[in-house]
Amino acid sequence: MSRVHCLLDTNALIKRYKEEEGSNLIEALFEHPAAKHFLNVCIPEIIATFFSFELQGEITKDERNELKDIFIQDIREYNIIIHDVKGKTIRQTDEVHEISFQVPRPTYTDPKTGQQKVKPAISAIDALVLSAALELKGNYDRIFLFTSDGHMKEVAKRLDIIVKDVEKMRVLSWHI
Amino acid sequence: MSKKISKHVAKKGARHARIARAKQITSKLSSSLSERAIAIRRGEYVQSPLSVRHKRTD
């Protein structure tokens, strides 16, 4: 059977560094021989997430640097394969955006005004991640996108990308 | 145990220790890293490292 390839969105990979919902399955994934891909443009999001907790005074600067170094070491040891954005990735975002407009955008209640609002369409980074998943799908037989972002999951399904949401799974499985 | 296997075991042990250390640091955080990462991408989290650096140098 061919090797499993996984593209991790930021919200999935970052669970590796904290005990939270679904982090046990991310841990299991890192024990599995599957290739774990991560898009290069998502790297600043990992760093910014750690930084945001330092800004709130929840961790020290030293601790934030330590977390950053642990993440860098994961890249150095190829525990994560950094996938670069290429011309093809950019070109395919057209397809991603076209599909995304067909997906109803979720609504939410604005906590300040109490009004019902429509969530924004997928972001530029979402489009690049989905496009990279399409690119990997063209290269490998078994490709899975790991994300817990509701709207992105809906767009991915319409693009025939198999999504794994570790917050909704009990065990790590490759069933479709 | 061969040198190659013992090196692999040591590397794996070091990796597990690093992840355990990360989880120890983040155990005191008030919210999930995953939720925060989604909020940062959606622009719902207004404080950015750049804006704060800008404020500090003002």
C-alpha cells in the first residue's frame, strides 16, 4: 500500500505543542510513518500564536523562545516536511476560490451588537493551503488534510480533498 | 544494540522530551493553541507582534 501523506493546517500542527482536544491524535500521527507536510506560509502563524500568549503575559519571553526552538527542531529533523508555495499552488487558488463562493458562509452573533453576521469567506492562506492539498493529491494516492476549521472543511470536501478533524475523531484512522 | 539503533533510540527520546517540555510550558495557557491560531488567521485577534513592536519603539 502506498505511503500516507498528510497536510497539516496550522490549527492541527500546533496541537503537537499543547495538551488539548485532539492533541493525542496528533501525537499518534507523529508516531505514524505518514509524511507530515506543512505549508511554508503557515510558519509565521505558529510563531504569532506563541507570541500572542507572551503578549498576554501567560508565558515569558524565554518560554516563547523555547517553544519556537522546539518547533524549529521539528523542521530540522524533518518531523515536518516544509512544502513551498510554487507557481502551481498560486494558479490553483482560482479553482479554490471559485468553489469557496459556492459554500454557504457560516453565521455568528456579534458579541458587541448581538446582530447576526456572516463570517468572512476563506482567507488567502486558507486558499493556499487548500491549493497545496490539491497539488499533493495530484502527486500521491493517499493524501489527507488535517484541519478543525469548519468553513475550510466544507470547501475542502467540495474539492474532493479528504479532511481529518482530530477534534471529531476518537482514533487515528485512514478510512474515508 | 547496534550503534545505529541506539542513535535512533536516543534521537527519539530527545524528541519526546522536547515535546513534553513544550506541553509543560503551554499547560498554563488560558485557551487552546488551535483556537488562537484560527483567530489569528481570521484577523479576529488584533494584537500582532508587529503592532506591539511598533508601540514599544514609539
